[in-house]
Amino acid sequence: MTPVSLMTIVKTEKKSLSINHNHSIMLIGSCFSEYIGEYLSENKFNICINPTGILYNLPSIQNALTLINSDKKFTDDDLYYYQELWRSWQHHTRFANPDKTTTLKMINDSLDNARKFFKSLDFLIITPGTSFVYFLKDTGKIIANCHRFPEKNFDRKLVTAPQIVEMFSDFFTKLFVGAPKAHVIFSVSPVRHLRDSSHENSVSKAHLITAIYELQQRFNKVSYFPAYEIMMDELRDYRFYDEDLVHPNKTAVTYIWDKFRDAYISEKSNEFIEQYAQIIASRKHRIQYPDSESTRSFAISGVEMVNKLSARFPEIDLTNDRDYFSQLM
């Protein structure tokens, strides 16, 4: 008897080119970049996440990538003061600070690190969330974040699929010449932008998906991971959402991460992830009695686990894990 399928499965075929621990991976875009980036970071991949902060639309993402590939240094003229914080229209609020010098240092240090990272780029993961863009009325320029500024200061417009394709075609042409080993993975954020209204969210996502499809046809180094489709089809039940009923919860993100692993992570790196999970779990273990014999035995066992894994994967630095267990002995 064939079991009844209780979900529509979204196919995620294994890609011919896989990500491994020797690769440099930059993630840029919505909070979904942060979700996947956290899993990659936890599992010892070499990553750079959102060097200008979370970005939701593709024009802002393209602006950030262009900025990374320039030698621009931010100065006082690039900042504005609002609600007791110095801010940049091109950056997320995490770069805002009451001290102007601190804001500039955070911005420029992050850009410097991203520029160094980009020189050895292997994979660029782009996760847009919406096709709607905000323009500052005073300048007519696209902004990355509204910073809770009054809505009357902005114009909101839909950037269409053809506009996105034209914008990124120019960028990718230059990217693949300057970084010939780089590959791009697009993934539309599974977060629905219901503030745009349900209908506008559908229109917005449709333009993103259409534009990415066209870019795939133009560039053989561009691929697509269907995170949005997985959320809509395989995880359509509200038990997979946070309390706001919009953002995917931990269970959903882990499920999508596992599908991403199957599609993009190499066999050897997946083997490491499976074995390293025991070390991650051990490090989360709460130590109640640091001076006890049981804690010492736990620490010795931990060091042995790390040494065994390090011998199998010498290219991956497990020094921090070894030090963690050693200091418990």
C-alpha cells in the first residue's frame, strides 16, 4: 500500500558544483541571509554576512555590491542625525550610533573586511524579499532602510523584473570577469511582506522570481534555491511560523537549511556537519559543577571528539572547540 503524501514536495536537485569548507561565501539580502548564514557559520564555513546590514530589495543589494567593489570611504557627508543616532541611508540600523565617529568606523571597517573577502569570493548568495523600493524625496535616491523616518519623506515604487534584469546583467558581466571562479545563488526570502498587502506581496515576489529566472537564462553561473516555494508548499501550515505568522520559525528554517545542504553542500562537508553536530550539542550542555569529576570526564571526552574530527578534517580549524573543552579540565 502506497502511503498518502501529506505535502507537495519542491524538487531541489543536487547541483554539479558544491560548496565546501575551502570556499569563501558571501550572503547578502534579507533576514533569510542571516538565518542561513548562522548555520554556515556555526558549521565552520568561511562566510561574510550582510556587510551593510539586512537589505530587502534588489536595487539596494546591487548598490551594496557596487559599494563593496569600489574604494569609497564614508565621511560625515554620508550620514544624517535622527532620533539621537547618526545613520546612513545605505545601511541597516545596526550601524547607527550616538557617536558619529563610531558610526563611520563601523561602516568603513565592515566595508574594508567585505572588500578583502570579495577578492577570494567563490559563492555569492543573494536573498531578496521584495520588489518594492523606497526613494528619498529630497534626493530621489533609493534607500536601504527607512530608519523609522516619517513616511511622507519617501516615494514607494515597484521595480519590475525587466528593470532588475538590466541592473544585474551589467553587474554580473563585470563580476564574472573580475571574479571568474564566483558563482551566484539566488533565493527569494520565504518571509511574506504583508505590510505591502497580500496581493502586493504576490506581485512583488512574482517580479523577483521572474527576474531571477531570466538572469539564470543569461548566466550559467547563476542558480536558484527555492526557499520561498518550500515555505509556501511544503511548510504551508502555521505551525512552521513564528508568532507574527509571517516569519518562518526555527523548525522551518532548519528544514529549509537541510534542503539547502542537500542541494548545494558537498558530500564531505555534509559529513563534517553531521559529525560536528555532537560537538555543537556538547558545547551547549550546561555545566552545573565546574570542579566535579563528571565535568572533567565530560571535558576529556570533548577534547577526544575534537581531535578525532580534526584528524578527519584537517582543513577545518577546531581550535576554539578544543580550547573550550580544555579549559574545563
